[in-house]
Amino acid sequence: MKLGLKIMNTQNVNDGKTIAIISYITIIGTIIAFIMNQDKRNTFASFHIRQALGLWLTFFALGYIIGGFDSWLVTLGWYNF
């Protein structure tokens, strides 16, 4: 049974490094990296795009929950983290 996973070799990693780095620069960078990776479909870059998207969505979800507290100290502490 094949899972369809590709093994990442050195060439694949080197080709996807730039896109992977861009994906972690704000949510806009994640969207730009997603668009850049549409043509090549680099597995290394795809992994990092999914990771960055998960981090941003988690940050916004937790920020929304913490923002419900009526204390500037709690809310400000979260966004300074």
C-alpha cells in the first residue's frame, strides 16, 4: 500500500527553501508562498506552507479567545508573546 509520500532529497529541499521561508513571514507571506508553490508543487515548501498556516490560524483563534477577557494585562501579554 503506497501512501503517495515523496522522499525529500537535497535538490527538492534546496528548490523549496525560498518558498518555505516566505511562508513564515506574516499571513500575507503564507498566501504568497501558497501562490508561488502552485506551479512547482514542491513537497518541502508544501509542508512549510501547511505548518505556517496552522500556526497563524492557531494564533488568531487563541487571540480571539484571549481577547474576550476584559483585562488589558492579559490581552497585551498575549500579543507581546
